[in-house]
Amino acid sequence: MDVDASIAGEPARNQTRKNVPNLHIPPTKQQTVNKKTQPKRKFFLSLLQTILLVCALMLSTYSYVQLDTLSAQKGNTGENAPEMLVRTEGRIADSICTEGGAEIYLGNDLNSNGYLDEDEVTSSTKVCHGKEGLSGPQGAPGLTTSLPTSLLEIEHLDIGNLTCVNGGILIHSGIDADENNQLEVNERASSDAVCDGLIGSNGANGQSGLNGAPGETGTQGAPALVEQHQPSPAVCISGIILRFGVDDGLGDGLEFDGILHDDEVRSSIQICSSPLLYGPISDFASGTANGLTTNCDAMVWMIEQQRLLSAGVNGIDGCELWVSEGTDASTQLLLDINPTGDALPGLYLGLTSVQTPYGERVFFDADDGVNGRQLWVSDATVNGTSPVDDSGDSISVSSSSKAVIWAQGVAVKSGDDALLWSDGYTVESVFEHPSFNQIQQQSLANETLGMTTFATEMLFSNSTHLWFSAKSENNIEPHLLTIDARLESWDLHPTGASQPNSPLILQNGIVVAADGLDGRQLVRLLEQGGHTWLTSLLHQGTGNPTTHIAEHLGIHQIGDVLVFDALTSGVDPQVWAHNLTSGNTQIMSTSIVAPGDWAGGIVHQQRVWFDCVAPNVAHEICSTDGTVSGTYVETDLRAGMASSNILGFASYQEHLFVLASGQVDGVESGSSLWHLKDGEQPSLAYDPWPGVNNNSASGTYGELLLTEHHLIFVSHDGVRGHEIHAWSHGERTGDWLIWPSSA
């Protein structure tokens, strides 16, 4: 609105009364009044008032009697109170929001259906688009003036103010007419309040217990809070993030402390005054030289610190460790680990972000040119980046090494065939974890005596359970170590090595591909010991048990169905499924082959999506729900027999993103970022190098990383070489409300 206006539930401000004309009775009616009837009229009015007064007294007496007979009941606790919800709706241009905008509704989910119904709305506010700026003065021929930018500004309201008695915020929006990136008072086009909720009243005392014990007093209802944050500059230059919640101590929150903790947040609104950012965020090697290349393309996003750590080469310092906040300007060399050559961070172990007792840390392997390749750790600062060393004990890394997150640190198969654990400061054998007591450590030492060749086939974890392969009595078999120091071992192949791999977590255990007496099959390992062979596949050509299973697509679960790849005929694997309930195993398609050969697979919307080769479409995207009828080709991004070269998948809510080559109106996109959503045609989300015959070759190096706000991958834009690009997915997924600049 053009002026400040009260929202629902807020006292109206003092306003000047309108000039209302006095009621005027026409003379003809005044003359017809019979003065003799006035005493009767007065008597009648007096009688009516007396009757109404008696009725009111009777109703009051009845209410008192009823309330006195009701048993007092215990009040609802804050935890049982209805959940507070926020709903937003777009608003077309009208007399209130002349440029359109949005309506923000707040209220309690009284019927617990997860949606804020109309009769549950307790307050609402309008946030309007800023008005279009005035045209600039006539410029020189051939040039046009640019219009000012619309901005948003948040003003905090303290408790006790007239607008929001319990505190809150005012959202000011308008046009930055003087282009100083600040919204001055005279530039505000609208101001809308979002108020904190009232503190709930105490519940009534409960009924008396046995022997006259006093009833329990109801718990005080927790207040609703609204919190405002600035968005990451890597996503939105000018905007706000509003978080709505209840100060009830939910999860790890602390109740009634006036702070909105993460677990207390019920919903949020993210608003940006311009389209979300995208584009290259690195230029390690200036010009068209590649900043990322083979063996120098590892990356990881630090969730807590909102930073990207990556390998990169600038042509001067070699392949070293770089850090970025997600913008081109913030990307810089963090540390030249190897001053005389290439450190190649993450060459064998990649970069892994872990929540340790000391905060978020990234573990990776690197060569400093002196001590060989070792395990390193970084907190994204220069001083916090160093080799992992515990009083001279470091962890060597080789091409056979592996690392997984386990027990607030990482479990690492070292280059000298040891299975070690570290939190960045301490280095121990996994069998001597600091949480194990001496008796547990001694017991594990006896049980693992003689074990060698750790994790050459498998190293897998679900944070508390560490599954690994090891050689014992000349056979490589699976083992399990739990955080409470329990060790389980299996002998799946009594006459040979089972060589387990491709693990998938199942309820009460995992499923792996392993060798047994009937060839290589799927087997289920139970946490408490014991196992069950699930499949007995044969190669149709030879009649022998299959030897290739879950090598490309891996194993994925949809309900009680396991989807995997297996080579049972010809030269290409096919899609198979095993039903855990019925025990039935069958092929999903005889025409779809090579599932997951390039990009593997991903579970999305209760389907497994994977790259495939199929008749008439060549290399495309396929999916399956674990049934024959539900297995088919999803796309034909490049019409006909031209392959789409699927390189990577990422899933976010109901949205699926993929690096692939496609066509838009017959024009080749090259390898770019595509978006798929159920019921919609695939669409090109981001082409780093648009134009006819241009190919950004996205995904040639590195992987497709998904963060809360970005999709990050390596691409070529025709100006820089292969560099890191970030694309903010919030507009496509609807996570952000966009207030675009006037055009």
C-alpha cells in the first residue's frame, strides 16, 4: 500500500473522524407525531428495558451455575499447541498493490492438516512490488537509461511499540531512486508489519488427584517469534530471509529464551529484490586455460560455514586448495600446500565435510612435497588447514585408500593397510576409538588379531555402524564395527573370498553384492549377525552364475523393492529388481541396457532415475518404480539417435536436475544443466555458454554438487576455461519469492 496500514489483529491507529451530517427528520414527519402517544411510548421503552435486564441477569446466573459445576481440566502444554503456519500467495496488480506482490498469512494449524486454511488465519500482511521508476533523461543516441532498482529493508520493532505490542519487524519496500543501494525514508513505497505472537495463557488447574492431591497446573504457552536474516551474497544481493517459529524448546532449542533456534523454526520466507544469481564463481587460470582438470577437480560445500573448498590450478602455484563463499570475488587461494609442485587436494579421498566435536571440518588427501601424500584437515582458514598429526602419528594415503564419516570423525584405510580414525586432532585405530574403554579395546584386539587387507573392497558407514572388508584366514569377508564396540563378522564364501561391495543400508543391516557358492549375488547382512542370500541369477548364454552385478547402477531401494544392474545376457548389463517381501527377482526391461553406466542412479519421487541406452533414443534418461510396466525411457533430449550424454543427477524436493546435452527448438545446448519435474517437459535450466554450436562441456570434470541454495559444477563459458559455476535453484523450486527490478 502507499501508506502504512494495520494488519489483522492490530489496533487501528488514531484517525481523524469523517464529517458525518446530523440526522435530519423531514418536517412532514415531525408534524405528524402525536404528542399524546409520547407517554405510552416512554412506558413501552421502559418495560422493554426492564425485560432485557431481567433476561441478562438470568443468563448470567445460568452461566455461573454451569461454570461452577464443570470440572477443571488441565491446560494444554506448549508442545500440544497447534503448529503455527505461514502461507504466501501471489497478488496481481490492483488498487492496493499497483505493481502486484504477495499476501503473507499467519495462523495456527487447528485441524492439524499441515495447511493453513482460511478460517485458521489470524493475521495477514501484504508485501507489494515497488513502483516502476521514472524514465531517465534522454541520453546520447544509441544509449538508453537504466531504471532504479527495487530494494527491501527490515526495521526491527521492540516490544511495547504501537504497531506490534510483542515486537516484530517492518518490511519496507521501494525504489532506490538515488542508486546508493540504500532505501531512504522518502524512497519507501510500502511498509508492512509482521508481528511476534502473544504469549499463551496458563492452562486451568487440573482435577484433584487421589486423596485430594492438587491438580497439575497448565504449562504456559510459548510465544511465536519472527527472525530476520540477510541471504548469502552468493544467492541474492538484496533481500531478506524471514523465519517463523515458536520459542518452545523443540529439539535442541531452549524454550522461553527469546531466541529462535533451528529446531524451533516452523516455516520461513525468502525474498529477493532481483533474480537469483548464477554464473562462474572461479577463474583460477586467467583466460581460457582450465582452472580444474583431471586429478584436480575435487570439491565440497561446507554447510555450516557456507563455503566451498575445492582443488584448483592457476598456472603459477600448481593444483592447490582454494576457498570461496560462492561468488567470483570471494574465491581465493587458501593455501599453497606444495610450494614446489602440485598438492592435488582430494586426489584419492576427495574432500569430505564432517561435523566433529570441534565444528565443521573438511578432510582430504594432499602432498606437501616433503612428507608424501597424507590425510589433511581444514576449517576453511589458513591456520586451520594442516596435515592430521597426533604427536607425530600421521595418516599416509595411497591410491587404494578410502575414507568415510564415522563417529564424529573419519575412518580411513591408510596407505600402509591400517584402518584408522581421526577427528582432525586425534589419530587412533578404529578398534581403539576414544569412546571405547580398555576392556572393549582389548576384546577388539583379540577379535581382529591377524586381520589384514582392510577395506580394499568395501568401507561404508551410517555414522554409527562401520562396515568394512578385511582378509581373515586368507578370505576377504565383510565385518561390522559399531559405536558401542561390538564386532560382527561373516563368512559368505567358505571356499573363497566373497569380496563384498556396492553396499546399501537396509533396516537392521545392509545389502551388498558378494561372491558365494552360487556366483556373485545380492546378500543381506543383519546387524545382529547372520545373512540371507537374495538372488540366484544365471547368465543365459553360459548357464553359469552371473559374475557382474551392481557394478554401474549400484543398489537402490524403493519401498520393499531393490533395483540394481546385472549382466545376464549379451555384453551389456540390464535393470533388475528384487522384491524383499515376495522374494521374486525379475528383469525390468529387455530393451533398456547399460543402466547407470555414466552417471549411476538416484532415487527421486519413489523412482530410480539413471542414464541408459535404449532403441531409437540412444543414451538418454530412464527410470523405474521396480515394476516392468513402470520402467521406461523418460527423455529424448537430443532427438533421434543422438546421445544426450548424461553425466550427473541431483534431486531437490520434487525437482530433478541433470547434466546432459539437449536441444531447444532444434538448437543444440551442449552439455548443460537441465531441470525435470513430474508432469512437465524437461527444460534447460542453465547453459553456461549459450549460442549455436557452443558447448560448455559441463560435467567433464568434477561432479554435480547440490547445496541448500545452489547447484555447483565445472563448466566452460567460452571466455574462461573449465571453471566452477553456481546456479541458484530457488526460483525454479519456489523456495524464493522474487521482487524483480522494474523493467
